[in-house]
Amino acid sequence: CRMIQGSWVWDLVNRTVVYGLGGSVWSSDVEKAAAIAGRLECGISWVNQHFAMAPDVPFGGVKQSGMGVEFSEHGLDEYTSIQSLVVAK
């Protein structure tokens, strides 16, 4: 990741990009790329690939890319309602 250095770059990217469906970081240094991908404000981040999907991995957007999640147990939660039941003893 020699082309882009400094945390200010990622702060700028996250502030100026209004969509956040997915993003990818490409590098021969996988550890650094994973650290950078983890800082992106998007629903899913990939390292050295793009649009690799699996049914057990949650997929959803942030910012103006939408709300909610598809796939995995988190996606199924979108169709449920949680109820708490508290009983006094």
C-alpha cells in the first residue's frame, strides 16, 4: 500500500463518499490491505478480490446505499420481531 499513506486519506474517503455498499483494497501486503479495508465505511470489504459472496456472510450497505442486511442469520433477522418478556418473581 505504498501509493496511499496516512490516516487522513481514509478519513477523507469516508467523509466524502456518500455510498457504502462495498469496497476492495488491492495490495501485495495482505495485512496492511486488511487493516485499510477494515477502515472503509461500507457494508462489506474485500482484500485482493471484489464481489466474492457467500450465503453465510452478511451483505448490506451503509450511508446512502441502504439499510438492512441480506444473507446469513443477520439477514433472517430482518424478517423477525424481537420481543422481551420480563416476569416479576
